[in-house]
Amino acid sequence: MSEPADFCRMRFSRLKAQMEEHGLDLVYLLNAGGGARFKRIADTPSGVALVVPIDGPAKLFCHRVDINSASDESWIQVEPLESRTKAREQIAAYANQHLRDGSKTGAPLDGFNHSGYTYIHENLRGELVDIGETVIPEVFYGLLPGEVKYHRRVSRLADAACSAAREAMRPGAAEYEIAAEAEYAMRRMGAEATSFQTIVSTGPRSAYSHGWPTSRSLKDGEFMLVDLGPSVDGYAAVETRTYLLGSDPKKIKMLEAVDEAVEAVIQMVKPGVECRELDAVSRRVLKEHGFPDYPHSLGHPLSGFAVPSLSKSSESVLREGMLFTVEPGVYLPGYGGVRMEENVVVTEDGFEQLTRSPRLP
């Protein structure tokens, strides 16, 4: 049975194949986004940079404070950085051992700040090529065959945490108390970390696209929006539910409209579908119910993967293995908001919905 490190090696082999296809002599990756992408290829979130020559050993460069964890976790050779002030020089020196005039170095250039880009542009031998729209989406496009089992596991933790938050609802319960119940539930069941701060927003605060738990107390007839993200082995589920304490016809209509929008999108998921059409369908359903457009994209990839983009202007087309969220919303400032978020993976001929807790009462 394959383990996470085995899938990392498979992804590394895919990177090497892409390097051959694009004529790259070396790939230079910076760690970003909390280490999720490095976890998918090096099996550790630690490290500053990953340098992969086509004709030599890959090296994961780490500050000394992270050297023990990186060395224990990663299957790739780890090299300590001698100092923070000379980290770029040390990484470039290793890269240049495998470069010459006419060599091509691939890097996702949007991951570098101005000074970082200027340094590698001026100090690496050969040509610098942006691989952010070519190699990276092919290597980090989604789950490999057999890898979905890890996301099924972490999705169950997200389901349990949302259910725990729902069970904690009562008049007078503070947002931070409910968040604590949700976090305890997923930790108790095996969550190693959370990929962001758990959100619990009640009443008018549920209209915030991204809120946070406060001392505000839930009242009868109010919404409670819960958004949380357990993580295991770097695989991170992200689930949002909006619950209503009591009954209110207008609020029930909001819940039903968002539920319908989510379901309309999910039922369209299969290889070959354009992501901008998924986004458009969700907004069309909400408009038909008389609700305003929401201010964010339909969803995003998970667990360090680079694609797909799910926005109005997306150029992404679904392919088997892509893993992403579907999360339309209705936000009425001063009144309340509803968002529901599912995690979906594209299968050979359709989809698998990974998060499964009830969206409606």
C-alpha cells in the first residue's frame, strides 16, 4: 500500500519528466503557502528552497532551526543553510554547479519578491524560465491514483468538526466556545493541525466573507457560519456550513438557495468541464433566487495543489485528480450570510464529493 512519501516520489518523477519535456537543466522552487506544496513533493513542510538539477541530486535547503524536522521527514537530501544573510548565495552556488552558459533554469517567478528575482536573474548561469503556468500545474495538478484515501480521511474530520459546532449551538453560546468544540472534535479524531484559524461568525457577522470567533453570543433566529480546515500528513480539507438557530422563512430561503447552487455545480463536475462555467452556474442559481453576486471565486485547490482556478475569468479545464472546493455564498451586510463549502475530486467519469455533513436541517 502506498504511503504519502511514495506519492511524493511519484510527483518528483513527474517533475523530472516535465523538465525533460521543457528542456530544463534545473528547477528552483521556493517554499510558500505554509509548506503545503513542499509536503506534496518532499514530504516535509520545512525548508526554504528545493533545487532539482536534471543531472544531479535534488537538495532541500533549510535553516538550521528546521534541520532536524526536515532531515527526519524528507526523502530528499537536506542541506543546512550556513546563515540567513547568505542563503541566496549558498543556494545559487549549488545550482550553478549544474548550470552553464545556455542552460535553462525553471522557476515559478510569481513566488519570488523583487529582490529575490533580481538575485537569481543576475547570479544563475544561463536562462531563467517561468514555469508557473506550465510545469507547476502539470506536477501539482491534483491527487495521483490511489492518493484520494488521505483526503477521504481528513474530510471525515471536517465533517465531524462541523457536526460538533452544530451540536454546540444554543442561545448565549459564545463564538469562541463553539469554535473550541469544533477544534476539539477534529483534534480528538486525529487532526494534526489546522490550515487556518477556525471561523465561527454569528448573527450579522455571518455576512463577513472571512470572519473570526469572538465573544459575541448566539441568539435565537440567527445564522452561525462555521469554516474550518483540519490537516493530516499535509492533506487539508476545508469545509463550511451555515446553521440557523430556530426558524426564519427568509433565512431558510437563503440556505436553500446556496444549497441549490452548490449542488448544481457539483453535478456538473467531470473531466473536460471549463471552470469558469462552474462559477457562472453558481451565480446564475443565486440570481434566480433573487440574491446578490458573491465577492469571491467559486472555490480553490487544496493541499498545496496549483490548479484549478475557479473564477469568472478562469482558463482551467477539469481533469481527473483535480481537488478543489465549491463554496458559493450569499452575504447581506447587517443581516447575515450563508456559505456552504464542499470538497470535490474529479474522477475518470465524474466526481467524488469528499465532505458529507448535512448542508440543510
